[in-house]
Amino acid sequence: MIAGEADGKALADGALKDGKLVIKGDPYRVMLAGNSVITGKQKLDPTKAPKAIDIMDATGPNKGKVCPGIYEIQGDVLRVVFAQPGQPRPTQFATVANSGQWMHVWQRVK
């Protein structure tokens, strides 16, 4: 993870350190600072503008709930923004204070 924000505030460098995302088809695995691991499945809809993504965590605080989001891929960089379960899908690649939204920016490792 090379950047991120939540509720309109940039994530601290410590939160970015050692962040990794592994995607193999629909399943994903996110490893965050402090050895926190979240697994789940994603569903993409590239026909929407912006492109839509829904994730359902199999572990963690949102286990079994759908978080609606948006995504874009530019070269080797993936940017995603998610809303809390039951909230409207984000419409921009930024978060707003007290929205419960979060954004992650991931750089592909070759």
C-alpha cells in the first residue's frame, strides 16, 4: 500500500508500512500493519462509471457484509474507495470526514 485515507484524513505512515494485497481471481487477502489479515471475495463491474467493486469480507469487523466501492487501475497502481455496509457507493476517489469511507492505493510488486 503506497497511500490511503479514511474519513478525509491521510493514513499514517505506520498504517501503510507492510500493507499487502493479494488478489487471485475473486478472492483477496489484505495484510495490514500489526499483522491484521482480512480475507474475502470481490465482484467487479467495469461497465459502470466510475468502475464498481463490491467486497464481502470473510474475516474482520465487516465479516459477511457487502461494502460497495469504486476502483481504477492506472498502469501498476490500483486505487479503491469503499463505503461502510449499507451505505451508498462512493462517487469520487477521496473520502469525506465522518463518512466511514476509506481509500487505499496499491502499487503492484513485480
